[in-house]
Amino acid sequence: MPTSPTPPRHVRVAVPVPALESLTYRVPPEQPYPVVGARVLVPLGSRVLTGIVVELPDGPPEGGTGHEGESRDDAPARPAPAVAGNEIKPVIDLLDSEPFLPSEIVQLAAWTAEYYACGIGEAMAAAMPPRAWVESERYVRLTDIGRLRQADQRGARRDLLERLTDGRPRRVGQIASQGAGHATLLALAREGLVEITMPLTGSAAAFRTVRVATLTAQGHEIAALDSSNCAGARLGGRQREALALLAGAPDGLDTPVLAQHGIPSATLARLAGLGLVSFARRRLERDPFQTGASTASDNKPAMTLTLEQQAALERLRSIAGAGAYGAALLHGVTGSGKTELYLRLASEIRARGRSVLLLVPEIALTPAVAGQFRTAFGERVAIQHSGLADGERYDQWHRIRRGDVDVVVGTRSAVFAPLRGVGLIVVDEEHDGSYKQEESPRYNGRDLAVVRARQAGALVVLGSATPSLESYQNAVSGRYTLVALERRILDRPLAEVRVVDMREEYAAGGPDVILSRPLREALLTRLERAEQAIVLLNRRGFATAIFCRQCGATLECPNCSISLTVHRAARRARCHYCNYSLAVPKACAACGGAFLEQTGFGTERVEAEVIEACPGARVTRLDRDTIRRRGAMARALAAFARREIDVLVGTQMIAKGHDFPFVTLVGVVSADIGLGLADFRASERTFQLLTQVAGRAGRGDLPGEALIQTIHPGHYSILHACRQDYRTFFSEELSFRQAMRYPPAISLVNVIVKGRSSQQAMQDAGGLVEALRRGGAPYRVLGPAPAPLARLKGEHRAQFFIKGTNRGAMRRALLAVLDARPELKRRTIVDVDPMSVL
Ligand code: ADP
Ligand code: ZN
């Protein structure tokens, strides 16, 4: 049947393919014109992919969404769209009648793709909940409205509704293929007569479930009978016990709970065999805080703000009061009560009917802040972080999308949470490196938070005791309002920091000393007083290298240019970059000699040393190796909070926002390991780590002390960290960055080219560098040189930097050069505003 010709209708679609820009497709006449943010199925080569509509080159559909086959001859003249291939391919199916991603989020993701020079589909993917890309099966079912209005419908619409009257969900494909078609179905969905859902296919594992046993009707009868009755008497003691327990639980009991009561699953199975018990599965809504360390006491009386807090709140409130975009840097020393300010601001913003987004570096590592939000706002909080199973994350995402919550707490990707009416975004520990995603899209969640706040007309508060140079510079230059908290709550003194010069320790005790004499003494004193201590070394493992005393060879990773770390408990030598490992060898692979020596040390060794130095102490280690098991981290922190552990040994993960009032000593072993790295942020990172970890001591009524072991006692980042003097550190570090032309003095793009051989990588990088220099634009190109990690996961890597003040020009020039060499583009990593250049 010929339909009247309709003007072409196009959409631009982001598909999840690396480094690809959006593609143009045409919408067949029988399909409605989609809205921005809707998902579509589109062909790409031989594949069919889910994409997101990011732009409507033919203008928005009128009246919200277009109707089937409606002619749009009023559409304005349009420019010829960019095309995927030679002809414009059609959209295969429209998956949503409403935006799946709200348009603000589509905008934010598009901004991300542009700024960080990645494919738009990659950026959209970062904003999507798990499983949204997969074409899992969609189901349609009748809604209550649909049932009420069914009788008024005619023709295809009526037929379709009739096939759903039994209330059972049907597969969309099945319903749509039988006459009515997608258009009718989507129209009905828009009007709310049917509901289309996307269940998670084949992913029961995405949710944690538990088996629940309930009594059947017969079971109830038997349970009600006296045990002397012959029907009951045939049952064993355990079986009767199980019936009695279940009779008292109308909703049934979880099998693990029954097991705790001494009822094994075999007993339940036998009862089920007799028809007395039935089973069902119930989904566990796992609350991330259930097992979390409640490090802050839960029943705190409502506190009166200190004068300093009050003044800070006043200033933040006045910025928020304008109801327009505003940015503030809250620079508050450790223990100055920043969290309380976040909470008060959040409740004020909520009272004004706007929503709140709180970003934290890593929930497992900083449970306190997130936990307090949860306590304060209860059910209105959704949690978004990568530690959740897919199904849980999917659930939380949809709760936010539906508007069931108005507070979202999450890690960096939560900056894309589909929260409506955002009025406040808080970025806690804004300097933290985990806000930067180290894979494409390489965005910084903190910086996107600022972009999102500007978009939403919201207040963004960046909080830290040790702000990043970038943020402090923005505050100094007036782009952000600087709000400072200079004092700890109750005027508790900052920990007294002492430097231990390890050169003296080596002179006295030999080169193998790990714990200095002052640190040993301080640990023993804490144990006597029943106080707690934290010992930090930012390197895990037992020994950091194995070398042969006969031929001098060191044991390197075959895939990466890095030596293998010895993990004693696992008895393996492991690469911390690619995870390659082998059993710790007994002889040198190069010369066969049996004189292998282990050098360097990590947390595993420090743990052993602490145990040896402090007989009887309860010592626990926290690092990536010990927290592999889910919940291990939270359990250890909770035990530490309950004072069941005396000394906590760990990597930087124990330096973060924990609040343990009985910790009065912090020891830092090898404070300078970070300083040796060829990274322009090495000093900044060392300063932050030392200041933060020193801030863990003396947060209760007892004064704290920090001991910092170093062989560079005069280095400025160590000196200023000891005095906890941020401002002096900032000005010295800023002059270093200005002199060396590093951020924030200029903008930096780090480019890494991967190749099969080092020559290939260097040559290809050289070609790009030359092309960039020919551009003659206002930037400088440095390099290429072999990357500090010249080989990683079997690939050789060459590196160059682009430095300049016009980030946009730098990015455009680089993309132009890369687009001319698509094969090379695939092997190139572009990192705009890199956190680390290693
Ligand atoms: P920060 O995040 O700045 O390091 P916290 O927010 O963790 O500091 O606050 C440190 C401690 O002080 C916490 O135990 C907190 O409950 C407490 N606290 C905060 N504000 C007050 C106040 N006004 N009065 C009493 N205690 C407070
Ligand atoms: Zn490796």
C-alpha cells in the first residue's frame, strides 16, 4: 500500500563504539519521531546496536512526540546530514517513547565526549545504567488505566489490549508482529494504557536472592496439631521444630536464618517432599551500609554548629540562595566538621524542593560520609557505585529516574545520575585521584560536577583538607568562592607531627630497618594505653623485587617493564599492572644460580614487622590484596571501630576520611616513595597523603601524634605536610608548576601511542608530533619519548605531551591529526587533564 510521501526524518544516534561520533539514521514513516534521550536499535555494518538519540536534525517532534506516519511538511529546510556509510540507513526500532536518558544527561555526556576527545557513544555509555545497551527482551503488559479504558478503544488498539487482558506480560516482538505493530504499541505506552518493561534476561545473578521457606496449608494443619498426634509423631524432632518456627512466621523464613536455628536444608527438603513446606526466592535489596563500618556514632545528639561552621554555612547558603549556578571550595582542615555542613546544606536545598548529589571518592573507603547521608535522609537516598552488583545498580538507577529519591550518593559515575532538579552538588575530598576515570571516557567526576551544576543552575561545593592545585587556583582567582574552616571541632589540636630521619636509623641499625626506634616505642606506648594506631605504607606486597646476587638479573614481568612483587602469603611473584604471576622461584632464570635475594618491602612485610615488634597486639592489614573478598573492607573497619584491632596496617586506602576517635598514633613508613616518580603531581600527592593520614590521629578526646619516616626530611612536601600548612605548600608548588609549565599553569594533554615494537610506537608517535607541529597553533608539543611504563600488558608505548593555554585548540588539532590516521587512532590514548602521566 503506497503511503503519501513524507519528508525525510533523521536522527543522530550515539552508538557504543570507541572513538566514533554520532551517526545519522532515518526514521521510517511508520515509526514515530523519537525524542532526544530515547534508545533506538540501529544497524552498523553487519551488527545491530542499541544507541541513544542525541540530536534531532529535523527539529523536535511537535506536541512532544510525533504520531504514526504523520506528515511533517512544515519541517524547516535542513542541511545534508552526515551519514554512516553511503546511504542513510533506517532506525530498526524505537525502544522508548520517552527519554531514557534525560536531556540534561545527554547534554552532559555530549560535553564529556567533546572535552575529553572520546567517542560520543563511550560518553553516553558512562551515563547509562548497566544492561541498558543490551537488547534484552522487552515485555509489555496492561496497566490499570489500560484495563479501565480498554472498552473505549477501537481497531488495532483494542485488539492489542485484548491480547493482554489476562494480565500476563507478553514479549514485545510477539505482540508487535501480530498486526498492530510497534507504532500502536508505543502510542498506547505513551498514553499509559500499557507498560513496556525490560527485565534483566538471564541475569538472576545480578541480584542477590535468598531462598525462603513457608508452610503450605497442609503444613499449617500439621503444625497446629499436638505432637502426640500420630500425623505429627511421624515427623522427626528437627522437622517438628522447623514446622513450629515456620508456623510463627507468616511471611516465611530465609533458609540461612533457619540454618542458624539448627534447621539444615536437608530437613526442609524432606518437609517439602511431604508437601508441608514450599520454597520461593526473595530478592535481597542489599543496603550498602548494612555491613558498613558505622564509624560515626549513630545516635549523636543534634549538634550546635561552631562559630566557624556557622559562618561557612552562612556563606554557602547565600550562594545557594541566588538559585543560580555558584561554585565554592570548602577548604577545611581534617576534623573541622565539613560533613555536618554538607548535611545542613542538603536539607535546606531539599526543603526548597530541589535535589542533592553527593560525590565521594570510593564508598567502601569512605563509608562515614555516605552513611551519615543515609542516616539523615533514609529512604530518599539512592546509592550509586561500582561495588554494587549490576542488578542493584540498575534498580537504584531506575529509582532515581522515576523520581523516587531526591538525594544521590555515589562515586564518580554518579555525576551522570538521572536526578531531576539538582540544586546542590557536593564533591567530598575533591582532590582525590579516584574521581578521574583511567579508561575511556577519561573524565574527572569533580570537573563534570562543576559543568553539571552550571547547566542546572545549582551550587557546587568542592570540599577538601588538601585541595587540588587546580581547585585552589580557581578559588584564588575568584572563579570559586573560597570558604575556609581553619580549626578542628572543639578546638582539638591537629596531630603533632614528627619527622624521623631514616638516614640516622640506617646508621644505627643497618640498611634493613623498616620500623624506626621512635615508631616502635610509640606503638608500644599505644598498646599499653589501649589506644589504637594506624601504620601506612603506600605499596603492597612483601618484597618489591627479586634479584640474583650472582648475575644481577631482576625478575621482571614478561608483559610489562616492571619488576614483580613478592606476595608471601600467596607465595607468588606478581605484576601489579597486568596481574601476571608465578610461584616465587628458587633459582635465577638467567644464570641458574640459587642466590636470589628479595629487596624492597610493602605492607605485607610491615604487617609482619609490627607483629614482631608488638607481641600480643591485634594487627590487621588493609590493602587491595586483603579486601578482594566482598565486604572484607567494611568488616575490618567495623572491627577497628569497635576496638577489636589495635594496629591497622595499610596502603593509602586507610588514609581517607575515616573517623576513629581512639586512634592516637599514625606512623608513615617510607613517606617519600611517591616522590621518586616521574610525575608532575608527585609532590602534591605526597603532601595530600601525609596531611590526610596525619589527620586520622587525635580525632577524639585524646591528642594524636604522627611519625613520618623519610630519607628526605627537608623536602618541601614533607615539611609542609608536617606543619599541615596547606597555603605555603600551595604557593611553592604553584611556582614549580609555573616554572615547569604544568597544570594548573597551563593545560596538558597526555598522548600515548601503543605499538607492537618500541620502534613502531616511537615512529608513529613521531609522525603525530610532526603533524601537530606543522599545525603551528598556539601550543607546544613535547616528545615523543618512551612512556615511563614503556611496556604494558605486552604493548610498547611511546608518549608525548601537548601543552598550551587553549585547550580547545589543542584538542581540535590532535583530533584532526588522528582522524587522518584511523588505524593509528585506535592505538592511541588521549588523556585530557591527566591525573597521572605514568
Ligand atoms: P572533616 O570531614 O572536616 O574531616 P568531620 O565532618 O568528619 O570532619 O567532623 C569531625 C567530627 O566532629 C565528627 O565526629 C563530627 O561528628 C564532629 N562534629 C562536626 N561538627 C560538630 C559540632 N558542631 N559539634 C560537635 N561535633 C561536631
Ligand atoms: Zn605485567
